[in-house]
Amino acid sequence: MAMAEPRDIMGGLMKGLKVIEAFSAERPRLSITEAATLAGLDRATTRRCLLTLAEGGYADYDGKFFTLTPRVLRLGVGSLAAMPLPRIVQPVLDRLSQEIGESSSVCILDETEIVYVARAAQRRVMSIALMPGSRLPAYCTSMGRILLAALDPAEARLLLQASRREKRTDRTIVDIEQLMTLLGEVRTQGYAINDQEVEIGLRSIAVPLTSARGKVVASLNVGLAASGEPVSAMLERYLPALLSVKAELSHVLV
């Protein structure tokens, strides 16, 4: 697709979208200064964007903090519903979670983050509620590492360098060289494990979802509460079911 000419770009709209993207499940309430820092904009511009969102009913303002309202979901639900991937995988996810008794999800990669496009929840194992449209960092999640491992290593390295690599727990790996080594292992073994790197008490295992041509289009995982049993037991219990779903979906994904 041809790039638009600079005169055709609405700078105000781009800035407003950056402000909306500053909000997340981990940062649902933001002051003007916080939003400006996260969006990479000056305070005055951010203030105008936030007040415009509030005037349109897309945000609430209590005099100090802004929060997005459910109205903002109109901006994403339509596009998410139009994507064929969620419609294809949701029934399979529902069946998988029912069979194994654990929550399962499907994500895609959006630059340095994963975006949930489908989810079947059996029980809540994270402190935040996950749903389609939720985002988490790619560098420290099992699904994110699956998707990063599917990229050319040079591209994966650039995304890792651009990520805000924070130690979410004392187990979180943030060193780029260690992460690149992990991605190589994931690429070879065909699955990724996360043992309490996102949040203490949470484990997950993920596999790639591929098209009939072998292209990785998304990642699938099972998330469960950490227990005293070894990670090898989790692999033995859940990896066969994940690989079975992967094989089933490879015939219908494009």
C-alpha cells in the first residue's frame, strides 16, 4: 500500500490515538502528566486530547485522573469482530478449556505487545481480568515469546530493544541476550513456558498457531495457577492437548 502524503495525515487524530493507547489494564487511571509521558507528547497537547475524549463520553475526569469509559470499546470491538481469527478459534478454545479445566487464550503480536483476540476462562489466575482486546508485554509472556520466535531474529531483537523490559517479578528475564537465547530454544522446541515471570503464582505454556502453509498467525496458550509440581508435569499434562488444537486449526487458518 502506498504511503500517504504528509499533508493527508491528521496530526491531531494521531495524537489522540496515542493518548488512548497510554491507558491499559495496569494503568487504568492516568493524570495528564502520566498520560503525556506514556504517549510521548507535551502536557498541553495531552490535556486537550483528554478533555476532548471526556467531552465525547470516551473518558471520565474526576479533577485529577482520567479513566476511559466503556464507550471507547466502540473503537475496537467493531474491528475485532470483523477479524476472522476470533470467530474461528473461539469454539475450539471453549472446547479445549472445558476438556482440560483451565483457561486458554489466543493472541496476536502488535509490535512489542500481545493482543488477546479470543479467550475461554475457567478460573481467574491473574490479578487483572483478561479478555479480548487485553494487552501484555511480549518479552515476558509465553505467547509473546512464541510470536517473537517466529520472526527473523534481527526483527525480534529490534522489538526486544524497543520493549519496556521491566522485572515484573524476581523471575522475569529482561536481558536481551538471554531473551534471544530463549527465543532460539522456543523456535527449536515448538513451545514456550512461562513460570511466574508475568505474575507470581501464574504459569503458562504456549504453542504457535500456523496456517496450512506453515506461517505462524497467532499463539495459543493455557494459563494455570503455579503449584509445587515440576514444570515437566505441566508439559506432560497440557502440551498434547495444545498440539492437537494446533493441528486441527492449521487446516482452517490462512
